[in-house]
Amino acid sequence: MTEMNKTPKSGMARLVPIAVIAMAAVLGAVLLRDVISFEALRENREALLAFRNAHYAVTAAGFMALYVGIVAFSLPGATVATLTGGFLFGIFPGTVFNVGAATIGAVLIFLAARWGLGERLAARMDASEGMIKRIKAGIDANQWPMLFLIRLVPAVPFFVANLVPALVGVRLSRFATSTFLGIIPGGLVYTSVGAGLGEVFERGETPDLGIIFEPHILLPILGLCALALLPVVIRAITGRKGV
């Protein structure tokens, strides 16, 4: 009887991290829309620059902690945070700060999802028959290419790319590595936009966040996507299984 009573509690406890993240995401969408915004950055830019000049290390650490929280709790403002990293720290080390913080936040939400649902769901998919099992087998056979692909394609929402791998049993090391490397191109683009915000502010304009879809930027990223899919194509032709 004792063991039977413990099982449901244990199952419910596993859902706590996901429930907290979901609640934080909803509250953040309602309460932080005007707090973490381009307008807020514009209005406080002088104070931010002054504080950075006086306390560079504290500013860098605080910025990364805020960015990790935004990603880990799926809060609004990740794009603004990336722009801020470029504005405060330049393309380098701004890109390092942005990519590093985004990766840490992604790993945290990945672990929460895997602990709450991922392990059980992956096990059920492995034990299932028919279409579900074939889908899981296809994902397992091409994990590296698919992980890089969902990071490189700009149309894939970041939180989706964080949750799906956890739900299909991807290893943490693979997820962290593919996340860090896969978000570098996009992170570099938006960090460079942020690095030029000083001139944008002076002209009273807003940054062009659609720049990543410009041909001279999008085509190289699509080239990386094609490169990521190449192993999948080769395996389909040769019939070899991936790892």
C-alpha cells in the first residue's frame, strides 16, 4: 500500500518544474511585455551604459543571469535581450554572452521537461508499435542532423526546439552541443544588430529584426541547413543507420 501511494505523488512531483515554467511563461507574457522591450532599452540606454562602464563584470554577470531566466522560463524578451547583449558588449564578447546564456537557459528547460515527461514518453514510444515507434526510430537514427536543423531554421520557435528533444529521449550532451553550435549564426546576426543600436537610437528608428531573412544572411543559413541534412540523405540512399 505504501509503494502504491508513493507512485502518484512521485509522478505529480515530476510535473512541478514544467508547471512552474508554464505559470512563469503566462505571467511573464502578461506582466513583462512593457518591461523587457525595445522601448525600455531605448529609454534606459544611458543608464545601462554608465553602469556597464563603472561595473563591467557585474553588468556581464547580471545580464547573463537575466538572459538565462528569460530562456529557462520562456519569458518574452529573448530577442530584446540578444540586442541588449550586442548594445552593451559589442559583437564580441556580446555574441559569447548571448549564446552562452541562451544555451544554459535551454539546458535548464530541457532538463525540466525531460524529468517531468521526457523519460516516460520516450520509454512509451520505444515500447509502442506501428507509426509511433517508426517515428521515434527515425529521430534516433538522425539525432545530430535534426538537432542542428531545428536550431538553424529561423522559423522554429526557440522553446519548441528546447522541449521536443527532451520528449524524444535526446541525450543532454547532444542537446547542449547542438544548441550552442546551432544558435551561433542567428545569435551573431542579432548581436551585430544590437551592436549598431547606438546609431539607430540617434536616428529615432527601430532595428530591422527581419534582417535574418535578407538573402545575404538567409542563404548561408539555409546552406548550413542543407549541410545538416546531408547525412540524412546519405543514409537514406545507402540504407545505413545513424547514431
